Amino acid sequence: MPDSGSSKKISIPVLKPLISSDEAKQLVLGRHLLLKMMNMFTPWRESYDYRGALYYPIYLLYTRATIKKLFRPWEEISQVYGFDGVTGFCGLIDYNLPDRLTIEAIHDSIIPTFFDTHTVVERGLDFFRRQIERLYRPINAKTYRIERVETCYLLYYVFSRVGREKTYLVDSITKRVEPIKQLFPPYEFRYRVPLRESSI
């Protein structure tokens, strides 16, 4: 059972969702052709209830390197990387990031990070260096540095199939629909999602 502080609200920065919960629901319904056909030809329509939101921790790493390639002058390269606050996975962000919003989120819907800032910078810098060496193959380098670290959260919309033990998460940025069991650790938080309480 959640403790008395489970419904407490906390201010957190989130990436501005690119879709609404209604649009996310249509993505869930459209995931299965059979379900779409059932809804067209039967009076009883199987649907999904919007359960609320989960907020997944990520770090944005703003990086810069000064490198020299063979027969080329020195050049500066700036890139943004995303560091997963749960798995520790790091990857290049090759799309324009949406604006950030500050919202009041329910405590139990916020997934905690497993890394402190020092570890994020250390691992992120190592990944950045290896990426530059792999992609650009420099013969020399003056600097590899992380100029800024920004902590924020990614919003997942949560939907449950009516009368069934089936739950989906919809990524509010990439619009991907995934069964909650395939995403760890959000699966651990499936019973903590507040019913229809979300700031977005």
C-alpha cells in the first residue's frame, strides 16, 4: 500500500509532450488491426482507460569536442546526448528537443533515477569520446567536455485494457506504444499510477 506521502505533488521539469492523452489513446487502439475491426463491427467496443502518467528520468548532456581529422583543419563539434536515469544507457539525440515545462507531478508517478550527476558526467563523457572517435576518426583531439547537464523527465501515458490485465505505455515524444511489461522499471510502478490524475 502507498504511504501517506504517495499523493504528494512535486515540481519537476518535463519534455513538452508532442501528443495529448487522447491522441495517445488512438495510437493504442490502432496498435492491433483486429481490435480496430472489432470496434467497427460490434456494438460492444473494447477499449482502454487512461490511467494517468509516469515520468521517466533522463539527463541531457550538452557536449563539445575540438578535433583534427587527416588533412583537415581543427574543428569543433557540438552534440546533445541523452542519458537514461534508470538503465544508464547513453545515446546521441539527433532530433530537435521540445521545450521544457515545469509541472506538479504526483510523487508516486515519478520514477527515481539510479545515478548521481558525477556518475552521469563520467559515463557520458566516456561514451561521447568513443562516439566521436568512431564517427569522425580524428587523428588528434584537444578537448572532450560536457558543458552542461540538464535533468528532466519524459512523460509516458498509461492505458489499461478494460477488464483485462493488459497495460500499455505511450511515449509522449516518439509516440511509441509498448506493453508495460517490456519496459523496466516502469512495470514495477504499474499499480502506483494514479487514476486519471495528471498535470498534462
